[in-house]
Amino acid sequence: MRVTEIGEFGLIQRLTHVLERAGVAASSPQAAFPLVIGIGDDAAAWRTDAVLELSTTDTVVEGVHFTRETTPWKDLGWKAMAANLSDIAAMGGMPLYALATLGLPQDAQVADLEALYEGLAWACQEHGAVVAGGDIVRSPVFFLTIALSGYTRDAPLKRSSARSGDLLALSGPVGGSRGGLEMMLKELPADASSAEALRFAHRHPQPRLSEGRILVQEGVLCAMDLSDGLYDDLGKFMAASRCAAELEAWRIPFPSALERVFPGQATEMALAGGEDYELLFAAPPAVVERALARIPSAAIVGRVVAGAPGNVSVTGRDGKPLPVGKLGWDHFRS
């Protein structure tokens, strides 16, 4: 069996089973700090005497996650750190310390790597993280792996806490990163302001740390960040919560620049586009309304319903189902 036959998340499930059989996928009685959240969420979490500690990791590989034609080195540093910061935001936490591992071809340029680290530093300065160390290895292709720790003193947001009857909402517009990437790759014509907006959306995603804290403060229990696309990530969200979802396509917010550059395609790109790093959350209506009152960019996009775990139906303004093909990102099937 090849990984392309089961996909990224099928592989995660099989490898998790290996760890579970060995008894190392959850807290043991000997663990100094009990594991609260393990494999399958945006970050792992374990309780210490003072706080709930969080830990996450992400990797970017040249030719898989980025090209030098569309992402300058400094922007890559920002984006790589932002992806990890977003995982901490999705738990309702705050960041602490990062470790950065570089895999470098022998012809790597020092100036490029300095620019990369300027981007890392920029994201850390903006969001209160510190790079505490890392590793450098030789590699046939460039890659960067960041491991980031964080903390929260509250109950963490989890993917598995949605319930039938909850509303689904987004912290802000989606699809801009996908639009920016396609615009640059295809060299599409665009007015200056739209082009800049979409480039910025792709190169400078904003981790929603403040919004994650607001969700916790207003009583939201369930959230995740959007890295692989709204439709695909919502399926994972509902699978973790053992529920289904009804997504109202006409409610999905997207940047106005996306419609100007891709007329008639913006909703589909908002459904499919990855690397937006907005927060998707679920909660009872009164809780969602309180959160929306404090997050002006947020919008209700659907509801959680009883049904096959992970099933997502998409409807138009008239309530009729919309056909949905293959959307989202899988490392081994995309």
C-alpha cells in the first residue's frame, strides 16, 4: 500500500494506531504532566502545576509549499512562523518559544537565509514569541521545520467539542491566499490595489491570536485554524466532533479583491483555498453572537447537524445543495 492510496490523514490514523498499540499516544501513569490533548488537534496540550502547555510543529518544503517565484525569503520566514502561531491561536493560547530546523542544499545562499530569519524575527516580534534554538542539516531540497510552544491558563479550544445545533463561524475572510498564489503563478492581470491585497494575503497570513483569546473569553469551546481550505478543514472539524455540517456558501466572507480578480470564482476559491489561517469555530447561537460582537470581521457560515461524522453539505442562498468536487489540500493526493 502506498501513501497516495490512503492520503495524509489516513496515514496519520494508521501511524497513531501504531503508537496506541505501544501505549505511547496518551498519558501514562508515570507521566509527570498529564496529556490533555494528543494527536489530532492543532496542538498537543499537557497540564503543569501553573498552566496548560501547548506544542505544535509545521514544515515548509521548497517545491511543495512554496516557490521562490511567488514567495521572497523574508516573507517565507513570516509565513512559516505564522502557521505555527495560528495553531496556538486555534487552541486559545499564547506563544512562547520556537525551535527552527533548516534543511539546506549545499548551494544555499547566506543572504537568503538571513532574509528568512528576518521574517521569522518579524513574526515573533509582532506576536510575542522567541526563537530559542534549532538545528541545521544538509538536504537535497530546502526545508524549514518550526516547533512552537505556548500556554493557556484556561480550558483549551478543541476540535472535538462541537455539538448538533451549534452555529459555525469564521474569524474573517478566506480565499485570499489561494487567489494571490494563482494570480502570481498565472500572471493574471489585476488592478494595483487588488494585486497588492491578494499578494499580501498569500505572503502575510495573520495568526488570529487575539481572536482565539476572545473565543475563550466568550465561552467558545471548539475551534480550529484553516490551513488546508474551508471545505476540507470543516470535514476534519466535524469528524473530530462526530457530527456533520451544513455550510451556506453565500455566507462565506472573502476579500473584495478576490471577486475583482476572479469574477464568478470567489466563492469556490473561498471554499477550496488553503493557508488563510482564519479560525473556524462552533458554539451555541448566543455564544457565537457574543463573539461576533467583539470580532468585527467574523461571520456565521453554517451550522452543526446530526449526521455521518465529517460529512459537509454546501447550500446556496435558495437552500438547494451545490455540487462540490475535490476541494482542499492533501500532501499525498493533491
